[in-house]
Amino acid sequence: MFDAGFLEMLVIGVIALVIVGPERLPEIARKVGGWLGKARALVNTTKADIERELRTDEMRNMLIMQEEKIRDLQTSVENTVNTASQQLKERVNDEISETEALLKAKSEQPPSQHSVDLDESEHSEKNTADMSKKHGKEAADK
């Protein structure tokens, strides 16, 4: 509040003693002390309320900033998901197109070529089996 040193308090006490008198001085000092106590309590309460409001404002500002960060993060995640989804769709569509092109090319081949391919694969499997039997007999003979 206000700064009052020992000398100032002594002067106020002497003036109060002269004006009020020694009989009423203790009673008036008690009343003044009570008023000062109430004034200090009022000042402390007001300070606490102001500090609480300031902290509330700070917390509100922090909350607003956190909400903005969360919105930014959510937007970033949504953009990433959308980009990844689009890339995946493009890849799948490319693979489908390639597969369809291969199937179309294979269906356009003459049927005789399909049977030749099958005959050659059967023939090579037979040769592989004959060779493995031959090597098996040679190993058994030794």
C-alpha cells in the first residue's frame, strides 16, 4: 500500500495522543487497526481476483492456440491421407490397365500357339524327369 516508516508512525501517534487523549486512544487505535486490516484484506482479495483472471486469460489463450494447432494437424493428416489414397488408386488403376492389356493381348493370340506352348512345356518336363532318373541310376551304380 503506502510506505510508512517508524518516524512517520511515531509522529502520527503523538498527534493522535494530543488530539484524542489517552483515554480514547486505545479504542481508536483498535478501530483504525480493524479498518486497515479490512483494507488490506480487500486489496489482497482484489489482487488475487486480478491474478486469477489473468491466469484464466492466459489459459484461454493457450487453449485457443492448442485448438489451432490441433486443427492444423488434422488438416495435415487429412491431406496426407487424401494424397496417399489418390496415389494408391492411381497405382491400382495402372495395375488393372496393365493386366487388362496383357489379357487382351493373350486372348488375341492364335489358339494353335497356345497348344504349342503347352506341348513344349510338357516335353521339357518329360526330359527333366528322364534326366533325373538317369542320374539317379548312375549314382546307385557307383
